[in-house]
Amino acid sequence: MAHYDAKYSCGHEARIELFGKTEKRESHLAWLATQKCPECRSKERDERLATENAKNADWREQHHVAEIMPDLDGTPKQIKWANDLRDGVINRTSHDLRERFQPRMLSIIAERTSAAWWIENRGEAFDALAHVMFDRLVAEKKAGMSNELD
């Protein structure tokens, strides 16, 4: 274990602790020099999400997204992260689903109020929720309650 002063491509520096063989530590430091610092990466991610949300503002307003999405349960840090993840799924819903399925998907998204669920399913949440939606549609079709799959 050793402490190093890491220099990032964004110009920021940080004192970090690295483990392992010297060669591996030096390789990691060289790699860090090609990356932005965690703070800049986080800021960049937040800006990217804000831009995406702004692009979808009309769609979000039309579907009353702000009104139907409940507050998430969890710690403040979990809630912030989970809201970002949920917003990404909502944005994907506006692009990837046919118009007639979007309100149904939004109601399924609204059912997930645990910040932990969004964090544990990051990267897979859209697919998992779409699967739930289509399972429900198939069950309704079999029960003769829906013609949405026609």
C-alpha cells in the first residue's frame, strides 16, 4: 500500500491510496492521467442527464411525469442516484417504446419507490420493467381484458 498524488486529465489532483505491485500501481496512475477526476465525471454525468431531460421536457409534461412519479425511499445519497437512474429509464421510455405503451410503462416505473431497487438494477431496469409490462399485457390479453397487443 502506498499513497500517490494522482493527476487527472481535467487538471485536478488528488491524494490516493493504491495497493499491489509497484508496476501495477504505476500503470494505474498512468491510466488515471487519461481520465477525468470523479468530481468532473459526476458533473459531466449530471449535465448530460439535464440535457436529456430538457430534450424530453415536452414529452414529460404531456405525460405528467412530475406528478405521477412518487418520491423514492432511501438515504439522501441513494435517492439522488436512484432519481438519476429513474430519469434515464423515463427518457429511454420516451424514445424506445411505442406511444400506446408509454403511459403503462410510466405507471410501472412509478410502482418502484425503493432507491435501492433502482441502484441494484442499474443498467437493467428498463428491460426488467418492460418485461413486467409485457407480462401484464399478455395476462390481460389471455383474460380478454386488453387488445393492446393486437
